[in-house]
Amino acid sequence: MIRVVHHPDYVAPAPARSTYQWNKNGLVRDLLRAQGAGIDWHEPDPMPRRWIEAVHEPGYVAEVIALAVPPEKARRIGFPITAEVAARAQAVPGGTYLAARLALEHGFAANTAGGSHHALADTGAGFCVFNDLAIAANRLVEEGAAARVLVVDCDVHQGDGTASLLAGRPGLATYSIHAEKNFPVRKARSTLDVPLADGVGDDEYCAVLAETLVPLVDGFAPDLLLYQAGVDPFAGDRLGRLALSREGLVRRDRWVATLARDRGIPLASALGGGYGDDAMEVSERHLASILTLGGVFAADHR
């Protein structure tokens, strides 16, 4: 049984002039529904405003909720903030938080959205409005659900927003393995950054991941891993610069899940990036990620 978090507001109509693939959350939901009884569905509450404001500046939060985001911030985000986008922006952090709480109880859970790792304190960026990873991680430590949370970001783009928002906060650490020459141009400083050259493939990627993440996990000893499971390191991704195969993505996710399971660390995943002209192909990559991660933990409970 794989516990999956989904909210109807994740499936929002595309705002005007947006190049973000708005239909993939609905496609991922439908692909998971086709798995039948193997999926245990959960619907989150929208994230309370005060929890968002514990990470983002209240003025920016107010701009989003009031649909008053200035044009320069909307350009940085990549689309205008409509009522549907604002509702989605509040639902997604609630989903990542719920997935984390479910993982603490059951070992693993997945959010069908999230991984909005470019959102900064006073603005969104790179298709990200609020940083669900930072909001959820901060809240879990503040309320005592976990003493130490490690955000593991395997998206092809550096998790700059998460790194900057969580820097210096007790009990929180960040790891990002990404294409060095990809967005954002100006990188933040994670607890550990692992920049990769263009064109890195399956074997090198997985070797470097193991060499760098294991010491951090063992040294930090987290109570929970929040996993940004972006599938854009794929060789055919429209916005990626790495060269993982689909089998390589599965190998990556299986390894991360096995590391967490073998050390007794709960794992919650957020969808992360994945881009291409064929929305179904992108969604199938995300589906494989969730099934791979959940399968490792399900095998442990047979």
C-alpha cells in the first residue's frame, strides 16, 4: 500500500502566457488511480497562513492571497497569480506537510505536487510560488514532530530557494545534486551542494549521489527525509542538462528509498520538475518515481 496525497486544487487551469505544464498533476493522479487498490489516497488541508509566513515574508504571502503580485514578481514566477493559482499555492505545502506526517507514521508517502524549491522569502521564481519543502520542514521541527529534517533535492535544478530559506534554522539541512550550468544562474548555498557537468549519465550520477549523500545522512542523522524527486535529470527532458535514462531515474529513486529504509528514516516525496512536449510521457516518469519509492517501503512490510 502506497500512501499518496492529492488535492483537487492541484489541477488548476493554465494562466495566460504560462509555459508550465499545468496538466501533469491531473495526469499523475489518473495514472495512480489506475493502480487500483494499491494506492491509499489522502487529501490535505490548505497550509495555514501563519505556517507559510514562518518561512515567507508576510507581505509576499498577502500579495499572493490577494491576487496582487506585482508584474515583476509574476514574470519571475513564470505566470500570473490567478485565484486558482493562489488556491493551489496554499494547498501544495499542506500536501507536502501531510505526506511528511504520513511518512513519520507509515515509512513513506508521496505528494502528487510540490517540490517548489525556487521560491524565496519575498518572491516566487521558476514556476514556484510558495516553497512547500521549506514550509513543511520548518513546521515539522517547530511543532516537534521531528527533531532533524533533511531535504534531499535530486531535481536537475539547484534547490536555491530551499537552501536560502532553511539556512541557519536549527534541525534543518539541505542537499542538492544538480546540473551546474542550469537554472538558477546564481546559486544559493545548501548544507551540501553537488554540481554536475552537462551530460552526466546513470552510472556517474548514482556513484556521486552515493559518495556524497551517505556521509551527510549518517552525520546529520535526520528523523525524516523530504525528497524532491524531480524527474528532469532525464536525458530527454526539455529543461534538463543531464543524461539519465528512465532506468537511471528508477535506479536513483530505488537507491534513495533503500538508504532511508535501511537506516529507519521515514521518507516523504514531492513531485518536483519534469518537462517535455508530451505531458503523458512526463507524467509517466513521475508515476514510475512514486511507485519505485513506495515499492521499496512496501516490500519491507510484507
